[in-house]
Amino acid sequence: MNEEIFNKTKQTNKQKYDNGIYLKTQNFKDKSKQTCIKKYGVEYYSQTNISKKRYFNKISNELSNNYILLKFLNKFLSIKHKTCGKNFIIHRESYRTRIKRNHEICTICNPINKHWSVAEHRLFLYIKSIYNNIIIRNTFKIIC
Ligand SMILES: [Zn+2]
């Protein structure tokens, strides 16, 4: 699409629809809901059992062999980490971020909102595996 056509389309959409994007209009939203209710009996496709099952399979396939997806809890996922043997609950957004960044997903092995980096936490886990005493974290004191 050349720039002239693009700008003309944009102008037309702005004149026809308040914000310039039909998908954002109340008319579209209402029509979409009505169609979904007619077809599936719910307001949004994501509320259907088919959609939930597809999402469950997608997450299950995405997880490495170290994890088992147990169930959905609204916006959270319940997952078992085979390595530590514990079940944990993680928000879908945190899960997505950890998958994208290739970080440890387990919130027990890699707690959320702790004040250390992933690299520091990996170092901690390594030290813990070879050292059986108290390990002091988050200190700027010189240890000697
Ligand atoms: Zn774990």
C-alpha cells in the first residue's frame, strides 16, 4: 500500500469512526459480543471450552519436560516443577515473561519480586548446591 492510499484510508476511517479504528468502536464490540453469544453461548471466544482446551494444550506443549501444567486459576497457572517436586502458582503475564526471557518458571526456585537478579539467583543456587552453611544475600558488606 502506498503512502497516499494509506493516508486516505486513515482519513476515511477517522471521519467514519470517532477514533479512526473500527475495531475499537462500541458498535463493533456490541456486534462481536452478539455474534459470539449466538455461536457459542458466551460473550467472548476465550470463554468457550474449546478455547480453554486449546490454550491449555498450547501451554502444556510450550513447557519443558521439567514441568506439568496442572490447571488454570483465572489469570493464574498452576504448574508442577518436577525438579524441585513442588507445585506453584504463577500469573499468566509473569509466566509469559519468564518463557520469553528463558528464565526459570518455578516461583519456588525463582521467587517473584525478590531483590536479586536471575544471574545472582543462579549463582546462589550453585553455591547452595556445594555449600551447606548459611548464605547471606543482598549485602554490600565486605565479607572476610
Ligand atoms: Zn522449583
